[in-house]
Amino acid sequence: MSDIFSRCRDLFAVYYHKRVLILLLLGFSAGLPLMLVFSTLSFWLREAGVDRAAIGYFSWIALTYAFKWAWSPLVDRMALPIFTSLFGRRRGWMIFAQLCLIAAIIGMSVSDPIENLERLAVCALLLAFASATQDIVIDAFRIESAPEKMQAALAAAYQVGYRSAMIVATAGALTIAAWVSPDSQAYSLESWQTAYFVMAILMGVGLITTLFAKEPEVDTKAADEIELKLQQDFAKRYPPLFAKSFAWIYNASILPFIDFFKRYGKSAILILLLISCYRISDIVMGIMANVFYVDLGFSKEEIAFLSKVYGLIMTLLGAGAGGVLIMRYGTMKILFLGALLVALTNLLFAWQAYIGYNVSFLTFAISVDNFSAGIATAAFIAYLSSLTSSGYSATQYALLSSIMLLFPKFIAGFSGTYVNAFGYINFFIAASLIGFPVLILIALVNRANIQSATKTDAETTPELSQ
């Protein structure tokens, strides 16, 4: 018995490491802002009487996450004045982003969507930009702060913190707004402002964690040598200042993309197309989910528990199941299964729209939908991770995760207009149908992978192809 206990203790010892706790808290800091410009903000705007079409357009603010690849090379390679010298390369950028996040959330907390919707939009845009920047830095910090054997534990801790923050930013914010509101059935500006101010205070968790974290020690010698060689080559044709600038830009921004297309060749375009479309069904549906619940008459408390707490638990269970299925059947098969399930489960909400207010059916629909989303997310993260190379993982992952959101978020911006024109039943059916072409893309990418592997085997063992 003592031997079994000792083995279990050794197995889980990694989770007691300081770095794991730090990633848990940084995950909380990363997960909190996302819902404040997405789901929770949609609820606030709808309860304030903002038109559904305007809410749909407002969701375009979240497109900022889809463009984070554009400035990820700057975050990766550029020293931030004052902050870098005081805290280090990674911690300096994190603290800067976290201070911007706190300022943006406070700005939202003193805004009124009825009197000054534009100011709220500007603060939300700053929040999204700072949040995306923080995501870039935390990904790099995680990769650089521990050896490969610890990365799984760090990633797991990060996800727990991230998902916990999503609960706080959705169910927690809705609950605070409900508590502060003098009338749960009427709109109260003060209740929403209070909820967002509390969220700004909770962002202090990430700031304090970063201050106490240790700056990772990274050997940048190889990258510096490449940049120096490029600078010398450019110096033969351009003035020194231009040569230095061109070398930096090329090394930080161009080489990671060249590496990706060099490794995947013609299949790269097909892969990027799959990434850009994989989550289209659930993102388009998700923009109108809270608006749909409000219009059907569900209370804040019901939505907070069913959609945010219970639904998130089902997502985590689905992610766990997805991990087991991936180990057994491989990534591509479960990627296909996840896309199929997400597309099909959107039809449950079309039925919900048909039957109207029904807590029991909503519980069932959210359970199945979130469990399916968990499987799809687990497979998709595994797939994205497999596409990056060790030399450019931070910039490439930022690019791929940005592409993942760009097209779906753009299409989702028209969701409110579509609902106004055709109603919720047609909307959820359409949200389901647009997920099925993704299955074709997965099949094509899988076929390309098989052909590439076969070609490689034939080239490395020519006697077998004769």
C-alpha cells in the first residue's frame, strides 16, 4: 500500500511545482477578459435595449483576437521601454498588458451603452487588444519557463485557471449584476457597472502573479545569429539603419511563415482553410445564445447556472473524453467527430426556439452541446499544436489561433441581422448547416496527409516503390 501511495505521490508531484501554480493563476488572468467582450457584454447590451443587429456588429470587436498574429513578432522580439528593463522580456510585456486590461475594464464599468455606446465600444476594443497581447506573452512564457516534460502539467493548470475565469466572468458577473439590481426583472445600469468594476479588481490576480513570477531564462543566441547574418547581408544593399530594421522584421515576422509553408507545401492552403472554418458553427451560434435566452424569458440566475456553470462543466468533461478518444483513435478522426457533433447539436436550439421557455429541455440542449464542444476543442487544440515547429512555436501558434477566429467572427457579426430577418429557428438551422462543409475539409486534409506520408516513405525507401 505504501508503494502505491508513493508512486501516486511521485506521479502528481509535478502539480505542486511553483510554475504550475503560476500558470494556473495566469490562466485565470487570460480567461477573464474574453467573456467580458463576448458573452457577458452581449447580455448587458441586450438587457439595456440595444438592437440585436447592433449587438451582432459589436461582436466584431472580438476579431482583435483573430489578428494577434500581426503584432506577435513584436511581442516576441521587441524590448518594451521601461517594462523590459524592470521586469524582463516576458514579464514586462505581461505587466503592461495587464495594466491596460484593468484600465479598459474600469472604462467599461463607468460607461453607459444607452447614453454613450461609442465609449463602451472603444474600451471594449482596448480590452480585446490587451487581452490578445497577454495571450501571446503567456503562451511564450509557458513554453520557455519549463522543460518539455512539464508542458502537459502547465497546459492543464492553465486550462483550469482559464475555464474558472470564464465562469467568474459569465456566471459570476451575471450573479453580481442580479444581486446589485433592485429589481431582477428590470434593467439596472448600476448593477452592470458594479459587475464590471469587480472584474477589474479580479484582474489583479494576474498582475500580482506576474510580479512574483520568475522571468524564464531563454537562450536567444541562435535567433540573434540569424538576425546578425541577415543584417550583414542587407548591409550590402542598404544603409546600416535600414539593414538592421529589415533583418529584425524578416527574422521575427517572415521566417516563421516561410517555415510553415515549407513544411506543408501545397497542403498548407488546405490546412489554413480548415483552421479558418472549423469553429464557424459554434461561434456563429454562440454570438446569439445569450440574446436568445433573454428573448425566451430565462432569468439571469437560470442562464448563469445552466449556460455558464453547468455548461462549462460539461465542456470540461467533453474535453476529457476528447483526450481519451484522441489517444485511442487519433486526432483526425476525433476532429471529424467533434465537427459533426457541434453541427448536429445546434439543431437542439432550433427545437428550443420552437417550444419556447422550457428549463428542462434547455438543460439537455446545453449539456449535449457543451459536451460536444469539449470534444471538438480538445481535438482542435491537439491538431493546432501538431502544426507548429519548435523553432517558431509562439508566432506560428498565434497565427493559427488567430486564423481560427477571423472568418467565423466576421460571419457571426451578421447573426443579429439574420435573426431579425428570419427568426431564431431558421438561424439555428443555418448555424448547423454551415458546419457540414467542414467535414469535407477534414477529409481532404486527412487524405493529403496520407498521400504526403506515402510519398515520404517512398522517397526514403525507394526499393519498396519499385
